Amino acid sequence: MNKLPQITLAFWVMKICATTLGETAGDLLSMTLDVGYAISSLILISLFLVTLVSQLLSRRYNPWLYWLVILSTSTAGTTMSDFMDRTLELGYASGSAILVSILVAIFAAWRLSGTSLSVDNIRSLKGEMFYWMAILFSNTLGTALGDFLADDSGLGFAGGALLIGSLIALIAVLHYFTRLSSVLLFWLAFVLTRPFGATLGDFLTKTHENGGLGFGTIGSSAVLAGVLLVLVVLATRRKTAERTTLAAPSNG
């Protein structure tokens, strides 16, 4: 049974919301609460493993569980990237290069395993494991790319978000008007939503002097969590209605 959601516009809205929340919540833990990148990474990776095991043991698609795993990969990815770039002092460019290599290796191993990379055809434990590994490292890579665009490229937070948003829009156009591989375009969009969330999150939280809106990590995280909560409730109700319809006896 496919335990993953259908890829619709609502999916991408929720993905962007979750990844932006992952950025602000990760910064809330590591910087605002002064826990530090190493301890924050340990805490959030542990949370990711707990939610992931729960997802793998689940026998059907559960919107609450699925998006909790997505959120945990986003927050873990934020602190993992910051730990590599700042604590280990690898820098954004070197950290991004390492993460790109890891992500390419995951996709290569996934392809060689004989399991489909299409999210519509993931119905085995092996395929789901590759799926979540790709998500974790794509979110980590996205944080590094987002920070690179915001801090080192000279674009700033708003400029970085505008650039990534334009690339995502281009991928949407390619999806609807070309015959390019839908699997390739999906994963390109999936990777890019993370730096979009990272730059958008920084734009929301950073002070006006640093080029942001100054909402802070607490306020931004609270608003994003509320929006995501409403969207997950709506997705759960829709899924429940679908199951009720399928279970209803036919009059014929």
C-alpha cells in the first residue's frame, strides 16, 4: 500500500510551509534557546528517527504522521547543515558540495536497487527507506543552499527566496508543457522547496537591519505551525471522507 500523499498543489503548499517552519524552529532551538548546533542536531535527529520508525511501521497513509516526519527532517536538516557549515567551519559552498554528492549517491543506490524513484510507486520498505533518506539530505542541502544564497551570494533573504521561487515556477511550467521526466522534475522541485523555505524563514525571522521582516523565530514558528496544522486537518478530513466513500456499500 502506498503510504505517501498524492502530489497536488496542496502538497507543495504544505511542503513549503513545513520546510519554512523547519528553518525557523531549528533556529529557535539552536540560536534563540542557545542549545547549540551539535546538541540541537542530536535532539532533532533523534526526533526524526522516532517519527520515521513510526511512519515505517504504519500500514496506511496518515497525514499527521507523514507531515510530522517531513517537519522533523526539515528541523534536523537545518541544524545538521548549520553544524557542518558553522561548527565544523566547512562553509556553505563546501557543505553544499558534500551534501550534493551524498544526495546523488542516494539516488544512484536507489536506482540500482531496482526500486522505482517515482513517489507514486513506492510500496515497499526498501523504497520508503530510500525516499526518506533522500528527503533528509535534500532538506539538509536546501538549508545550506538557502544560507549560501542569502549570505554569500549578495542576493539577501528576499532575493534568494525570489530566485528559488522563480526556479520552482519554471519547473512547474516544464511539468505541464514538456515531456521531461516527471520523476526528475519532482525531485528537483522537492530539493528546491527547502532552500526556498530556508531563505523565506530567514526573511521572516531576521531583523530589519539584516534584511528581514523581524518577526523572530518564536513568532514566525507559531504562525507557520498554525497554518500547517490547519492544512493537515483539512487533509485528514479529506482522507477520512475518501475512505468512507470506498467503504460504503454500492446500491447496485
